[in-house]
Amino acid sequence: MGDNKDFNESKLDTTEIRLTSDNKVLSWLSNFWYHNKWTVIIVSFFAIIFIIGIVQMIQKEEDDTYIVLAAPTTFYGEDLSGITDTLEALMPSDINGDGKKSLYLMTYSIYSEEEMKAANEEETNENGQFITKVSSSHNSTEHKSYLEYLRTGEASILFVSEYLYESLRDNDTLRPMSDLFGEKLPEGALADGYGVRLCDLAIYDFCPELQLLPEDTVVCLKRAHIWGASSNEKTYAALEEFYKSIVTFGE
């Protein structure tokens, strides 16, 4: 009887010790959470965002190429989707070899001084004052972004306004069309031999979304760069073929 009592008390003591140990752990956790819960929540939030970002970067499909649209107009998403679909259909090959032809349009709303003045004098308010549609600061920012992007060498095919085209040509940035076509240039090629006006291309009539760009937009090819996608000979050769398919569509 006494032995049983001693045994039961021994069991009870062991249980009490175990419970006391568990309570200390729970107490520590409770105290830690009370004093550090906001730190834990904030750190956890940014950790989740970071992990999601990494996963999206890993899963993101890489575009075959980028095409620049720079003109005195406003670009809308639904219009860009139609232009993208049309141009992707003209791509002769899957440039990056991932089994899918895809491109991304880099858009810049850029006005010359004359174009900006004309845009800002198109409409008046009830007091007869001109409504400013294009601010000088925004136009300057867009132009700067456009120039910075061209310097990356990632884009070679350009749809640009005459104002921007002339600057590119004068700075020897463009590839002469004779390099690609020899003496027989495509129909509608400009007299200087560096581009074709959009309105003179068959693709202009085929794709209504392209008609939202000014008709005097020039389609041209930038010279290969010393870095970026165009510095890769194989990639640039594929872009040459892509450019040719755009300007000779329908011929």
C-alpha cells in the first residue's frame, strides 16, 4: 500500500514537472509575442512579398524583343494589345527559343515644340482659354526616358515621329535600308533611305490600331549597339528579318 502511494506520488511529481516546463515555454512565447508581435508581423509581410516577387521573376516569360513607339499621341492599353498581336504575327521566328513569339511595346508620348503648341491650342474652356493637354515638364520627362532606353541597346525596331526620326538619322543612329535590301528599297522608303512612313506600309491598312499613330510616323531600324540585346549577332540578325517582314508586308 505504501509502495503504491509512493509510486503514485512519484508519477504526480513527474507530471507536475512536465507541465511546469511546458508552461514556461508557453509563457516565454506569450511574452515574446506581446513585446514583438508588430516586428514579427512586419518582417513576415515583407518576407512574403519578397518570396512572391522571386517566384514571379522565375515564372515570368521573357519577351523575344522590344519595340519602341514614340510619337505625339496618347497610348492606350487596348490599342497596344492589337498592335502587339499584329506585330507578333509578323515575327519570322521565336528569337529567344522558348517556343513562343512575344514582344513588348515601349511607348513614349513625345512632342516637338510645334506639336506641343498645336496640341495645347486645340481646345478652349468656357472662358475661351486654351486647355493644356501636354505639359512641358511631362514631355521633357518622356523624352529623357526615351533617350535613356535607346542607350540600353534592348530595342532595334522603332516607330517614331518625324521629329525624333530626324534626330536619330542626323546622329547616325539608324541602319541604312540599303544594308538590308540592296539597291531595290521597299515601296514607300524615304528619300534619305533610312525608314518608311507608316502610312505607306500595307500593314497600316491591315491593322486599325496602328492607324491611331500619326500617319507620318517613321518605321526604322537602329544600328546594333555595343551592349544589350542588339549586341548579340544572332539576335540582331533575327531583328533584321523582323524589320524586313514589317516593311515588306503585302509585297
